[in-house]
Amino acid sequence: MSDIKRSSRKIFIGSLVIGGDSPVAVQSMAATQTQDLEETARQIEILEQAGADVIRIAVDNEADVVALETLRKKFPNPIFSVDLQENYRLAPKVAPLVNKIRYNPGHLYHLDKDKSILQKVEFIVDAARSYNCAIRIGVNCGSIDPEYKEKFKEDQIEGMVRCAVDHCKILDDLNFTNYCVSLKDSDFDKVIDANRRFAKERPDVPLHLGVTEAGLPPEGVIKTRIAFEQLISAGIGDTIRVSLTLPNEQKGEEIAVGREILKDIEQGRFRSVPKNFLDGINIIACPSCSRVENDKFVDLAQEVRQITKYAESHKITIAVMGCRVNGPGETDDADLGLWCGPLKVNLKKGTEALGAYSYDEILSRLKLELDLIISSRVNLKKGTEALGSYSYEEILGELKRELDLIISTRIGQEPIAK
Ligand code: SF4
């Protein structure tokens, strides 16, 4: 990429090389249930046509492995990567069918509690090595390894970085070097910070970049662009995914948007962020995957945006997640969170569960809670201009910030005394 220098080493994902001076690879993931062969094959076709360098497929159980086998026969050429969710024991079964395996250190706890993390990672590495697969150590802020979460309570980002660095050391000690790392969050500032800290410590390890749950376009695109512009222009990042909440037929847009961002960065075109971006309501939504519990999820995310438009000047975060696996954890930091089950949508306020509601009821219940939050806030104004509403914890800091701004403007306007 032009003048941008990266110091990562090269790794091999089938015939694709990432790292070093290789082009930044663009990937996406099938959003369908893997066992739905017709729909998943359609997703693969869409992503292939869009020019995806890597197509990711989620595998959770033996039936998914059987489906993957069928899909591989139908599509022998694309670079496939499997996201092993909780079931690390499937590694030897999926490795012969794919080119890369991703494991999440935060999910290694769920099975075989009598085995150590080291034993489980060694098991995955053995499978990858036997079939010439690459590995991605995928750390997510929303599902961080409990040990690191507890140890780094005051600095979540450091917890992510330490977890990633420690897992790199495990793979290094096992003499396995064909791996990359990702450190993701739905907050682009955290993504930038985590990847910078990691790259400083392990510049040799290729990084896969992404802002998880970036949400609906155009906000999801802007959040992702901010993170990629900061990191890739500094030589950090070897492969990317733009995670957008889109109907399945439009999944190819993730690839097109990723390529557009890369081209802009390469040509030094940095897009400015719209004024007041995320100063008001912030809707985060997962990009959906095979785990989505109800096909209504994407519509629900779009409807949440529609019905909350009246509250757009209020600094409130609403998270909309597609499944029970990551939904409960990934909504903890939002003011209001929704995660989908097959028939009901679960509503949360921060970490507090408020109940489960049918897909028909949920929007009115959400609006009720949103109104309650808004009514409990303090509105801040500057003259006749509304500056937004803030919680009682936030208002004093915000007031001071505005006051400092006014004072600095006035000092700047004072005539110089002779
Ligand atoms: S929250 Fe669930 S459905 Fe959404 S992308 Fe994550 S795993 Fe998939």
C-alpha cells in the first residue's frame, strides 16, 4: 500500500498472503444459519461476487460441520475461515475444510472445565498445523476472558491487550507462527487504542481490524472508517471486516465499503466526520451471523432507529443484538439493550434485565423505557440552542466543558491591553 509501511510478518491463509507488504485483505461473514445450505450458498456467492478475500462461516456443532463439508464441495476455491464459537473441540473436524480457524480466548472456558486453557489452545493448534490452517486469536471486549476482565477491571483495553499478548506467547511457545490477532469493540476509540497498544508490543503479529456491531449504514460505515483511517494510515492492520447490519442479499456491501475505505486511505483521502457525530443517540447493532435467532432481526434494528429518531439529541446508547450467545454480554454497556430470542426480544437497562417481549410488543416497550431515561435527565442549553440531555452523573462534567469553551472564546476576543 503506497507509502504506508507495516512491520507485521507474512502469514498464509490458503493461497492468500497477509501481513508485511501484502495488500490489506477484505473479509466478511455469512449471516445465515450454516445448516441452511441454500441460503448459506447464496451468501457465499454474494460475497465471492463482491470480491471477498476471505469468507467466514460460523460452526457451532457437528451438524454445522456436515453442512460446511457440503458447502466446501460446492465452493472448492474461496478462502474459507471458520469462527469456532464455544466448541473448540470441533477444530480437527473443520480444519481439513477451511484455511483459517478463529478462536475467542473468552469462549474457551465454556467446555471441559477440567482442562487448562493451554491444553485447549494446544488442541486447536495441533488441528491447524495438521491441515495447514492459519489461526486468528480473536479477542472481543464484550466477551473478554473472565480472568482478564477481573484482573483489569479499571482498564478493559489493557485486559484485551494482555489476553491477546499472552495467547500469542502460547502459540509462539508451541512453535506455531501462522497466526494473526484481532481486538474488537463496538466503540471505535477502544478499537484504535487496543490495536495501537498491541501493535507497539507485538509489531510482528498481523492484525485483523474491525469495529464490532458498528450497526446500520451510514453510521456503521463512519464508525468503521474512523478506526481504519487512524490505524491503517499508521501501518497497523493487515486484514479488515466492515461489520454492518444489512439484509442478507446486501451483504456484499461490506466488501465494497471496505475496499472504498482502503482506497481512500491509500490515496490520502480522509473523510471528515459529520458535525456532532454520536453526540446524540448511538445505535449499535451486530452484523448478524448464523446465530441470529429470528430473521426479523435486521428489520428490528432498522425499526429501532426509526422509532428513536425523536430522541436523537439525547446522548443515549441502544444496542440491538441478534442472539442469546453474545447478546446478553454485548448489551451490558448500553443504556438500553435488546437481544433476540426465537420468539421474544429481551430488553435490558444497563446490566439489569427488564423482561422478554414479543416482536410485536418490543418497540412500544423500548419507547417507554427511552422516555423514562429522557425524563430522568438534565437538559443543557447554550442561549436558545439545545445541547442535549445528560444523566446526573454526566451533567457537571458537560457543564464545565461548555463553560471552559465559553471562557476560552471570550479570552480570545479580549482586546490586548496596551
Ligand atoms: S450478536 Fe449473535 S447474531 Fe449477532 S453477530 Fe454476534 S454471534 Fe452473530
